[in-house]
Amino acid sequence: MNNFETLLANINRNYIYPPPEIEEILNFFNSKRPTDDHNRCHAYKILRYSVVKEFKRIGESNAIFISRATDHLWKNSTTLEKSEYVNLAQR
């Protein structure tokens, strides 16, 4: 898949919204190198985690496409979808 619009059409939003369970997110962030950054777990980063998982599912790994898709999904998500990610990040 080399066309971004085609890639976006192949993303299954049901794998991205609602966000993953808190245990999965905690395991992901705890597996990363420790840091003193208290803001390392925020809603956009959790959305990016979900997008990466979906890209892996469809067999795509282009980092630029992942970034563009995350931006697109964040900007075009509903208030409810964003609030679910924000609430997860606050927990």
C-alpha cells in the first residue's frame, strides 16, 4: 500500500475506537525506557499506539504514514472519541 488515501480507507476504526484497555496501555508504557517525563502518557500518544497496532494488522509499517494517519484520526475524531482517549490517559 503506497497510497495514503487507500491506506486510510483500509483502516478499521473499530480497532482504534474505543481505545485499548488500561492494562494494555500500562504494559506498553512500562515496557519503555524509564523517564522523568510526567507527561509521557497522553491521549495523542495512546491514539498513536492504537494506530500502530492497526497498521501492523494490515501489514503497513511506514512511519510517515503512521504519523499522518494519527494526525488525521485525531483531527477528525468526535468529541466522544477524543474524550475516551483523554480519560484513559488521565487514569
